[in-house]
Amino acid sequence: MKTFNLQLRFLLPLVLVITAAAYLALPVMDRLTLRWFARDLNMRGALVANALSESVAEALQDPRGRKLQALFNRAVQDERLVAIGWCSPLGQLLVRTPSFPTNLSCGEAGEVAGRPDPELRIEGGPVLLSMHAIQAEAGPVGHLVLMHDLSFIERRSQDTRRYLILLLAGTGAIMALVTMAVAQWSWRGWVSGTRALLRGEGLVRPLSSPAPELAPLAEELRSRMRDLEDEYRRNREHEAGWDAQRLQSLLKTQLRGDQVIVVSNREPYIHDRRPDGSVAVRRPASGLVTAVEPVMRACSGTWIAHGSGTADRDVVDRRDHVSLPPGEDEYRLRRIWLTPEQEQGYYYGFANEGLWPLCHVAHVRPVFREADWQHYREVNERFADAVVAEARGDDPVVLVQDYHFALLPAMVRRKLPRATILTFWHIPWPNPESFGICPWRAEILEGMLGSTILGFHTPFHCKNFIDAVDRYLEARIEHEHSAISFRGEQTFVEAYPISIEWPTPQAAQHWPSPADCRRQVGEQLGIPRDHQLAVGVDRFDYTKGILERLHAVERLLEKYPQWRDRFTFVQVAAPTRATLEEYQAFQQRIQQVAQRINQRFATGGRDVVRLLAEHHEHDAVNRLYRAADACLVTSLHDGMNLVCKEFVAARDDEQGVLILSRFAGAARDMPEALIVNPYHVEEVADALHRALTMPAAEQRERMANLRSTVREFNVYRWAGRMLTDAARWRLRERVSLRVQRHAGE
């Protein structure tokens, strides 16, 4: 009641102004509506006359007038046309439709049509009359009299009045609410200021620069704000964002249960034979599997992959299928068997000695062999045949994963023209000059342009691909829409930053505490409790910057000697592609450098660098993340890198520091990490020192922001964006197909 009178001073004039505006605007809108529709009907009449002119001229050849009568009867079926009449050059009404007034002559019709307001009332209601001369090759052959229905204008006018009233009422309500809020706010601010003056505190200043006497109050308010942020963050931890259920709902609504097929080289689960004869099931160390497997669990589709485990053949059915995950049976895996020659040429040869170094700026020369290329084509064809065999219809949604299958999209397109093919390239795409090294660059680009949608991690990689197409193929490129038209097919190129599956609250409840993780890791590896722990988790690959990371650790111990007996670095390096000479030499070099660092700085018989060159299960890696004070991700070139996101997801205590390479795609979205140039050893060493000495409050602030980003932009959001775009494409194609069928009929 204290502010009611103040609010009325604003509200009453506002109500009066809006009422007056409505009173004046409604008649004006009626007149404008009538003029607009009358003008549109005149233009429509002229178009109808032009459209009928040739047909009328042909129908006049019939002396009995039957063709002309039939033509008019068909034309008058239009809901806006009431009647049609035909006047001869002598002014005689020769043909008319049944609804044409019998008492209206051609002369009278001409007079009405010549008036500024050619409105005429007949039995059915008001009509707009227009008269149009019809020309033939010999000259004028008569006049066409058209009567247009005006009753719909009244209905449209009523709708317009109704919408205008609603608009004004809504605007008035919003303005009233804003006015009341401003009045209330102003009143409270004035009261607060008055009370402050009465207490001798002076006028309240912004919290960023409070008066000295208000400093305790400002600090109390800041503390309360932090508490509210903590509460809000805890609530956000349990909010339902993008998850499996939401993705399933998206699939049911957007794709209506359409079949989803994933194609990748690496399988999500490997069955291996133990020495005792039993079968062990393990998940491979792969960012691709980490990202795609939750999507398959959400959509219950079919995954096609190379069967590489020693017991893979023993667990499949007669069609080479096995249900996964073990014991849950949420999707189906179809395994493809390759000969040793095929695997060597397709996977180790062309894919990993050719395309992998070609796409990564890691200063390793790519190797291209004709035999490897032939195996690559052959294996892509086998996987394309498997897609066709697994497809239940002619238009499945096919998700093609990574650089192993650059040719497959076009192969599937030839066999299933209506399929929606989404290809995601998980590694960087080089600039056109670097890509030009590949002898089969045109074939690779043509194969990838068989995709409906082609995804990369970053817009920069999208631009590189489009530039490569522009350089090496004859294609039409729409840069503003990121679309490429090639041989009559269109491909959309878009950035879809990949992520991880955010751990559910139920899963996180079973995690051991960070203190327990630290104790377990310390006991397992013999690390003293007072040591600061930094970790790196990678595949044993030269693009991951493991060597540069070790050099930075060595420089840290040289530059900051206080860490020599208080610091341990644990590097998990899962073996990969060990048959390739480049990888063998790299692994030997890493082991030599780690040994040298330990010889220089080991104290009390304890190594500073612990190199764990073996596969670790997810729980063991997660335990290491939760125990660490810092995590180093120093990729020399990476499409995204999911290790940094896994580390952030594991730190629900909001402690720990992420050191992230600027050459990883994830660096764009994770500015709260310590961003470094992995080639600059001094910079990485200083960043590691800063991480180890960072105050807990700063760690908490950085990690909270990182967790918010990763939680919101999780793998289900990544998949949801791609599948939503695919659904829009499929809807457009289906509408286009219906239109073509209708036109053919």
C-alpha cells in the first residue's frame, strides 16, 4: 500500500494512452486492410486473366461455347472467385457461370469496374468486380469479367482487430509490470538510502568501491553471494540437462525411431582371451569410443567396427553380432574381420602412416604407398557393404567416424541414395597446401562429399576443408551457408565440438574421495603423502606432446629446486600402433628421457617420473585424476582432446589445475585452464609451478567454471546437435519427395 499511490501515478496515464491508441487505430486498420486486399485482388485478377488468355482463345474455337463454359466452371472453383462472365467485343454476355448475376449486363459490369471502388453486392454477399481485355493474334476477342469474394476481408479484419487489441493489451500489461517494478525498486532504494543516512553511514555506493564505514557490510554481502553461488552450483549439479533420456526423446521426436548405424574402425568393447582360457572384456583407450558409445546406448542402434580382439570371434552370433554393453544389451555390434594384409595396409599403412601425420602438425613425414591405398579402398568398400546389409530400409541415419573411412560416405551414397550420412572427422583437417601432399587428395574429398553433413571439431578445420575442396575439385561452394554442391549432391560442413558423457550423480556417489584416491595412488606407486602430484594420460603417440611434457618437468626441477623432493609426475601412456617404426622409436625416446630425468633428480630411491606404459581401465584413470594436483594436456596438434574434459569431470571437489595446450581444439572453450604453448618448455615449466602453488580459492573458481562448461556441452549435446541437423535435412528431403511425386501424378 505504501507504493500503490506512486504506482497509480504511472499506471492511469498509461491506461488512458493505450485506450486512446486502440480507439484511433482500429478504424485506420480496417480501412488499410480493405485497401490492401482490394489492391491484391485486382492484381490477382490480372494474373488470372493472363493465365486464362490462351485457354480462352482456344476455347472460342468451339462455336457452341462448351469448352469456354467448362473452362470457367473449373476456374471458379477457386475459393476467392465467385463468378466469371465472358463479354463479346459487341458487349454481349455470351458465357457465364451459374453464380453470375442474370440481371448484370456487360455495359453495367464495365461501369462498375471503372469506379474507384468497384464493389458490388449480389445474393452471396459483397464482391469486387474486375474486367480484363483478352487479346489474340488477330486482336481483341472480348472481355473477361471476374467477381472476387470480399467476405473473407471482413473475417481478416476481425482477426486483425483482435490481434491488435491483444497486442496493445499485452504491451500495456508488460509496461504496467515494468512500471510497478521500477516504482517499487525506486521506493526501496530511497528508503534504504534514507535509513543509511539516519544511521550516519552516508549514501550507499557500489560494492566495488564502498565507503570505508561500509566495508564490513560489503564483505558480508560478498560472503553471502559466494554462499548463494555455491548453493546454485550444487543445485546445477543435479539439474537435468543433456543426457541419455533427453537424447532418446530427441531421437523419438525428430527422427521418429529411424535406424541409426555407427561405423568406426575401433570397436567399443574388445574380447580378449586370458592365459587361463577365460574371456576378458575391456574398453579401448580411445576418445572416439568415449564420445560415441554413450550415443549408441541412447539410440539402441547398430555399431559396425573391426573385430580385433583375440576372442572376438568366439562371442558373436552367426551374423557376427554381439549385444553390448556386456550384461545390459543396449545396442548391437557388428564385427568386420580383416586379413593381416588388409589391416596392415588400411589401418597401419594408409590411415596411420599417411593420413594421421598428414592431418597433424607434428613434424612427422606422411608415407603414401599404392598398395596401402588399394587396401584402404577395399576395406572401405567392405564396411559400406556391411552398412547396406544392416540397413532395415533405404534411408537409415549413418554416422561415419573418423579418418579411417574417408571413402565410405560416397560408397554408401551410391548404394543407399536416400540415406542420411553424417561423417565426423575426429582429427584436425590440414590447410590446402599440406593436404595437397596426398596423391589421392581428389578421391578422398569426393568420398567425403558423399556425406549429408560433414562435421569437424572447430570452425577453423571446417574452413580448411572447404578451402581444400575449392582448390582441388570443381564444386559450387556457398561460404555463407557452409554448403558444398558436388555432382548434384549437397553437403553441409559444420563445427560440432565433441565432448564426454557427464557423470551422473548416482555414479559420482560411488567414487572414492580425493583423499582416498590420493592414498591409494600413493600406496600403489610409492609416492610420499607430502608430494605434489601431476599426471598425464594419453595414448603413446607423438602428437600428444609427451616428450615436450617431460622436458617441461625436467626444466621445472632445474628452475625450481624446491620441488626435487616434493614432486612426482605420473604419465599413463597406453600403447598404440606399436608395429610402426615411428611409434617404436618414439616410445624408446620417451623411456630414455624419463630414465635420464630420474637419474638426475631421483631422491631416496624414488623416481620423479613414473611412466606407466600400459592400458588402464576407466576407474583407475579416474582415481588418478582425483588424486592429482595438476593434469598436463600438452598436445602438439589435436582435434579436441577429451582427457582434459575427463579430468574436469572427475574433480567434483573443484580442486586441481588443468594445463592445456593451445593447439588442442578444447582450448577454445576452456579458457580457465592454464593455456600454454607445448613447444615452449620454459612456459610449460612455469605453468606447472604456478599450478602446484595455486591457492585453493583460485583452483576452486577455475575448476567450477570448467565443470559448468563441460557439464553443459557434453557428448549428448554434441550428438543432439548433429542429429537435429540430420532430422531437419530428412524432413526437407521427404517434403521434396512428396512434391515430386505429386507433380508426377
